[in-house]
Amino acid sequence: MWSTVLITGGTGGLGRIVARHLVAEHGVRSLLLVSRRGPAADGAKELVAELEQSGAQAVVEACDVTDAAAVAELVARHAPAAVVHTAGVLDDGVVESLSPERLAAVLRPKVDAAWNLHEATKGLDLNAFVVFSSVAGTFGSAGQANYAAGNAFLDALAHHRRTAGLPAVSLAWGPWSQDSGMTGTLTDADVQRMTRSGMPPLSAEEGVALFDAALASTEPTTVPARLDLAALRRQGEVPPLLRGLIRTSGRRTAATATDGDTTAAFAQRLTGLSAAEGREVVLDAVRGQVAAVLGHSGATEIDEDRAFLDIGFDSLTAVELRNRLSALTGIRLPATLLFDYPTPAELVDHLHARIAPEPSSGPEALLGELERLEKSFGGLAVTEEVHEQIAGRLEVLRAKWHALRDTAPAAGRDGSPAEEDFDFESASDDEVFDLLDNELGLN
Ligand SMILES: NC(=O)c1ccc[n+]([C@@H]2O[C@H](COP(=O)([O-])OP(=O)(O)OC[C@H]3O[C@@H](n4cnc5c(N)ncnc54)[C@H](OP(=O)(O)O)[C@@H]3O)[C@@H](O)[C@H]2O)c1
């Protein structure tokens, strides 16, 4: 049993869970919970009362742990027996958007604060020095370059302390469920996206069980995370760290976003289609990926003329869509894709132009078109009026085709004077009908 345990971020989502767990399962009777807001943090009073009910005394103090002097003073005053550093903030964004200020905001409560705690507790015989890190530092994470770097520092600090004979363990957490801490603002769509990406969130029960396992382990760094191996395998490109766990064929593991075979396979789907039909195929594919990224069930409801920003895309989801479309089509697409082509319609036109095979022409193409036309008759239910209308159009086509043969030099001519003088290019449908009726002796 430890005496006072200092929990930085002790009034935050995971800090609270750890505080309760230490009291309930580890018999801790004295807690020092710090955060910048301290007693002013939401629910701090209730948390203290709850911990008291469980038999522990909790003190909540306001302390910015990025301030070395404040940490030194806090530690000198309370002489904690163990430290659990959970304090941290997020400021996600694509790497080009990360200013020095945005980097510092995320690095300071990770790097500076952990170092301050390391320095301030050097003279104490600590039982444990636990730092809360993230899989972002281990695997990398889209839009979290600053956060990944901060957490990688925590993992390294745990190694450093162990090497120096000091207690330390870094827990590079996978995501926790929505009702705890930093993930509290995630939408259902975000959670679905995380689950699809192969790392579903941990429940509080799973989290504290993994906390205990990490403390019992001899390793300085651990990665407590849930992995859905089947979902990870479906990603196509398995992260290098997981290649020992997930077997894929060499071909898929080596797949890259500029895979010529993938491009050819997608282009194959457009072969023999008219431009309009081909565009429809690309539109379906784009809508499907847009719906998957946003967590919509109805891909067909996605309006192709509504701007991506208006339908809920941000810089992170824009990158995810770019990655998915690259993987699907096999062509390299820029990170700025959705800014260059701000609506699905513009994106579809761009992709279609890059993927579609050269339009085919000549007799083969014409016969192909006729075959498709004939197939489209099957099962068509039309009114009498529409039937007449279509029959008329077909007659016009037939007459135009005949006229073509009659004017072609190589073709045999049967020389109808009426048709010879007739200008099919500029004639209206009614004029062509009149001609046909004359031909058929109906006038
Ligand atoms: N939740 C997850 O799914 C998840 C996953 C992986 C890793 N983690 C890691 O676990 C830790 C806890 O996450 P959480 O979800 O509990 O976050 P959270 O609910 O936002 O809590 C973070 C706490 O840190 C405090 N804090 C921030 N900056 C501080 C500073 N400079 N000095 C003192 N306190 C400070 C905040 O309080 P004030 O604002 O009042 O200062 C808050 O109490 C983080 O380090 C995070 O990186 C979490």
C-alpha cells in the first residue's frame, strides 16, 4: 500500500478513474489530485466526497505542472510516495497547420511536466512513477504530430529512469471509451472510425485491468490497447509494428498508394462504359467512401453539389478520405484533395478524368452501345405514350443510319431521291417522321 499518491490531471477523465481504482483496489488512503483548475474543475467536490466515502482522503490543488518551480514546491510540501502523470491536452491538426504555439501547447504538459516531476522527485524513494502516454507516439496518428512527439518523450523518459535505477512505467494507451476523458467529445462517427481502423475503445474496466498489468510488468513501456486484427488486416497496408501479428500475402503488405494494378483494376470497371456511365461509377465509389468516413448509412443521400466542408469534413477526415480514395483507385492524391476539389461533383470529375480509359470509338464501340441499349429494354415498364416516343426516336436513328450508308462512297446505294436531298443533320424529328411516312406510303 502506498501513502500519498500524486495524480496530475487527477480531476480529468482518466485521472478520476485511476483515483477511484487506487482507492478501491490498491488500498490507497491519501491522494493529491492536481490540475490547473484544481478545486474549480467540474465535479471536483463530488469526487473528493466520493473518495472519502470509500475511505480515502483526497486533496485537490490547482497547479500547472508545466511550471518547474510550482511542481518543486508541490512535491516538497506533500512528499508523495508515487506519481501518476495523466495531465495532457490535445490540439489536433494536419502537420502544415502546427505553429510553434500549437506544438508547445501539447508538448509542455507532456515533456516539460514529466521532466519537472522527474527532477522534483529525485530525492524521494518513489514506489512508482507512472506516465500516461498514447499509441499516437508508438504508431503515429493522423493529425496528431504534436501529441505523438509528446508521448514518445514520455516513453523515452520511462526508459531513461529505468536505466538510472528509478521506478517508471509508461502506458501508451489506445483510446478509451467515449464517456472517459479526452475521448468525451468524440462523436459516434468518430468511434465507428476508430473501430474500423482496428483499435476499438477500451472500457473503464479494461483500462484499469491493463493499468494493473502494466504496473506488474517489468517492462518500462507498455501499449495497453485493444486490437481488432481482422479490421487491421482489412486496411490493406498493415502498420510495420503489427506485421508480426497480422499475416497478409506479401502482395498486399507491399501495396502502396500508387499501385498500378489497383489503378488498372478500377479503370477496368469503367471499360466499355459511356462517359456518363463511367462518371456514375466513380460517383458511387466516392459517395461510398464519403459515407464511410462520416459514418452515414445512406451513401446515395450524399448531395454531389454540397461542399465537403458543409457536410461535415474537417482537415482530419479530409485526409482519411484522400487515403481511402488513393487505396481504392491506386492513384497518388494530394493531402489538399478536398480543398482543390471542394464538392463531390468536382472531385468525381477530376478522378474520372484521371482514371477513365480513352473513350472507345469505331464499329466495335457502336455495337457495344447497341448491345447495352438492347439489354436496357429488359423488364422496362413504360406507358403507351413513352412507348410511342421511344419508337419514334428509334425510327429516326434507323433512318439516320440508312442515310449514312447511302452517302458513304463505298456503300451500295439504292438511290432514293427524297433521301438524297434530305439534310439529316439539321432536320427536326418531325421532318424525319414526315420523310419516313412518305417512304412507307403513309402520307
Ligand atoms: N482518453 C483517452 O482515450 C486517452 C488515450 C490515450 C492516452 N490518453 C492520455 O491519458 C491522459 C489523460 O487523458 P484524459 O482523457 O483523462 O484527458 P482529460 O479528461 O482532458 O484530462 C486531462 C487533465 O489534465 C489536466 N491538465 C492539462 N494540462 C495541465 C497542466 N498544465 N497542469 C496540470 N494539469 C493539467 C486537465 O485539467 P485542467 O484543464 O484543469 O488543467 C485535466 O484534468 C492524457 O495524458 C492522454 O494523453 C488518453
